[in-house]
Amino acid sequence: MIISMSIFSSFLIVLLVFVQLISCQSFRPAIRVRLNRPVFDQASSIVQGLVEYEVPRVNIPSTRQCFQEGCVDAHSFRMSSFRQPSFVAFEPHFPNKFRIRVTDFDFVVTGQLSGTITVILNIPITGNVVVTGRSIGVSALLDLQKTVNDQPYLRFNECKIENGIVSTRVANMGLLTDTINQKFGTVLSGQSRIQLEEAICEHMNRLTQQHFSTRLARIPRSLSAKELLEIIISNNVKKNPTSPATNFATLVRQKRATTTSDDYYDDIEKTEGRPAKPLPNVNLRKISLSRDDVINFFNIERLSHILIDLTLLDAASTSSDFSLGISGNVYSSRSQGTTPYSAPYPFKIPQNNNRRMVEVIVSQYSLNSLLFQAHRTNSLIFHVNSKTPGIGSLLKTSCTIDEVCISDEIPKIKSVYPNRRLELIIRSAAPPTVTINNGKCNDRFYEWQMYIFLGGNSSKNRSCSIQYSSSNQHENHCWETDRFRRTVTIQSLDFVSGVDFLGMSVSDLDGLRRTTKAALQNFVSSTTADGFTLSTASMHSPLRLFHPEVSLLPNALLLQADVDLYRTLYSARKTRKSV
């Protein structure tokens, strides 16, 4: 019995340690966001406008004050005079809070008095009360909290009148006016200060919840990989000339509707094989992709179930910035399972002398987890056919002496399948990975499967398959206005064992491999010649980022941008209605 209890206790300890390790892993942020001083300058301007408009309309509740001589009710308060504050600030406050400071404002509040006092006899009294504030300062501390549903909101921790003088006097009470002011003036002033502090702080809290917490609650709990890809597509591909107003999602649905029973994306057998695009060597001109071209090549709807967790995990502040830790974990809504990678710890935003308004650092862990989930859920599938710009025309099995096609490298295919067009389906056979260093990003696409179909009037029949591995390197970027330019170099592309292509071996296809590598390099260089626009200004998104910059750091990607905070906070509702 004792031995059994000992074994059970040991097992319980191991289980608790394991659960704790998993818990620690899930609470390690893989994305960090830093809001720098210019963000708080914009926030201060917004708060100043709210103060100037709302404080004169503050609602001061009725109150009753009792003395030894009797009780008096004060009611019907209104702010009859208000001098705008000389300084308003919304700023970070150590260690993890925000502070609102409203400095040097004046006001005059008037109200009605009624009650009774005893001076030998009970005497009913009526009159006015006047509360005057001079050089008043109000300070409030807030922190960032979450509801049980992980919705962020701002919580008031402390609010008080810090400076200035509050004096109270009564008027229009006949012969008792001077007596009451002399005897009860100090008490009335103290009570009025407390009452006004409660009213002003409650009003500031209400405004904070209305104008900031409600906007924070709109922040999504997750972001799909599809939405990320749409940011690039929406800014960098041209509209289709035949239907310039067609919605992007509609085009995807149209494509999916046309594939029905012939949708070979999901029907390909999960056999070993890998892709290698058999493309002859040719100098490609600059290629402009349309939305239809992108959808034909890759159905981005396949990424809609892959989600990046945006749960807030921690917060920290200095006198000049406020930092947030975000989960950055990647998961699929369709299936269970975690990634084999570990979240970085510790993970901090590095020192930066050229800070923009907002800095977002994304760890290599999040990028690789996204690729892993995309592979695990069979989402990395690409389609190349005669409609693919820059490549499609090369997939003919027969061509004239003035044309370039696949039979130039593989003459056998012309005799076996003359006058046909090939279609390629490429899918990942192993999780791709990304390694990021200073100024360089190395992509390693370990194993891919490529299935080759013969086009024609008959149904598509798989004729062969090729498997390959490749690696790419992204060189340092440069910027021209708001465009992001990058040089991509395909370092290696190798066919591996398992080739099923007209009975040929890997060595027989070496010429095709070299040609494929050169053609892919030209294709990538042509499609990225004009760079990428990352701005969200033209998107149906509440987030308004401008002048973005991307930097490659050790094991992380750093995005910096400016933000229009006013449009971000107050244009979201209008934007959503227009979608």
C-alpha cells in the first residue's frame, strides 16, 4: 500500500510538472508590440478634445450636507464657467500603466440650496451655492485588463484632484449669507472638493470606456493566415480588367464553384513525390499579377482556418513607450495539434534608435508554426497551368522552332504526348521552415510533391510525379516611398528520389532541374520587381498604418510603421458599414 501511494505521488508530481511546462509554454509571447511616444502624442490630442468638450457637461449629482444646526440639500448643479486646461496628456506610466493628466483649468459651478437650520427656531432656507475652482489639476492611473472572454479594456486604478484651490460659498440667503459663509465655508469647500473629484473622475472613466475600451474590444482574438495574405494581395495585384469592381472573396467562391467534382486539389493521393517545375530557360519580362491569376495559382481560402492567436499576455511601460506581449501561437480551427517548435524566451523588442510610432516584432517561432500548420492541414497546394503568367506558355509539349517549351529539355515528352499542355499541382510533403538572421531570411522547403496532368478535353489524368527540395534566401530590403523591395535568390533546387516522369531518373532530369531553377528565379524576380506595398490605408480595415518598414533581426522580423490613431479609433464603424 505504501509503495502504491509512493508511485502514485511520484506520478502526480511528474504530471503537475508537465502541465506547468505546457502552461509556461502557452503563456510565452511570440509577438511583441511597442507603442512609442508619437502614439501618445496623438492620444493626448484626442483626450484633450474630449476634455474640452465633455468636462463642461459633467453631471454633478445632488447631495445633502448636515451640520449640528441642521441639513441642507444642494441640487440642480451646472457648470456656468470653464477655462480650458493648459495641458492634457495621455502617457505611459511605469511599470505597466497609463496616466491621464489634465492640468491648470478653472471652473465655476452653481447650484440650488434648500433645507432648514436651527437658530433658536427651525428656519427654512433657500438660496444658491457657488463652487469655484482655480488652477485645478486632475490625474488618473489606468491599466490594461482582460475580461473572462479575453477582451481588453482600460481599468481606472486611481483618480484624484492633485492641485488647485476649490472654494465654496452660498448666496442669496438673506441675512444668513455671511454667517453661513464664515462658519461653514471651510467645511463646504472640503465637501465640494470631494464631490467634484468623484464627479469628474467618474466622467473621465465613462469617457475612457466609451472612447477607448469599446475600441479595444474590437481587436480580434485571432488573425487568419488568409487575412495576412489578403493584405499583400489587396495592395499589390491589379484588378481584373473585365470586372474591376468584383469582390476578391467573390472571385474565390467563383473558382471554387467551378471545380466541384473536378476539384483535384483534395483528390490527389498522398503518395511520395515532389514538385519541380519543368520550365525552359527564358528571360521573363516584368509580370503583373491580377487577382484571378493569384486565385488560379493558390486558393487563399485554404488558409482561412489557420489562425494566429492575438491574446494579450503581458504589458510593460517606461516613461516613453508601452509594450505588449501577444501570444503569437498558431493553430487550426479544423484540427487539434500543436507545433513542434518552442516559443522564444525571453523575447524582447531590441533597442532601436530610429523608432517609428509602432513597432511589431514577430518571432521566427510564429512564422514556422504557421508554415507547419499549413502543411499539417494540407493547405499548401499550388496550381500551375496555361493561365499562369510567365510560366503557362512554357508548359506545351510541342512547339515551333521560334517558341520555347518543355520539349526543348525533354524531347521524349513531345513524342509521347504531342500537342498537349501540362498542368501542375504542387503540395508540400514536409513542413517548410524559415531561418531569419540580420538582413537575411533563409527559406528551406524540404520536400514537395508535384503532380503533372495532361490538359485536354478529356478529364485530367495524372501522368507522373516529381519530388524536390529547395531553399531560398531573401537579401536586405530597401525602401522607395512606401514600397518594400527585396532580392530573392533561389540557392538550391534538387530533385530527390521517387521521380515518376516518363521512366527517367534524377540524373536524366538534371538539365530540366537547372532550367527550372533559372525559370523560377526569373519568375520570382519579375513578380517582385516593383516591390510590395504594405500600407493598410486603402484597405477595409480599422487599423491605419503608413510608411511601414521591415527589418530582419536574429530569429525575428521587425515591422515598424506610423499610425493615424484618430482614424483607427473613429473610422472603424464607418469602414465596416462600407464593406
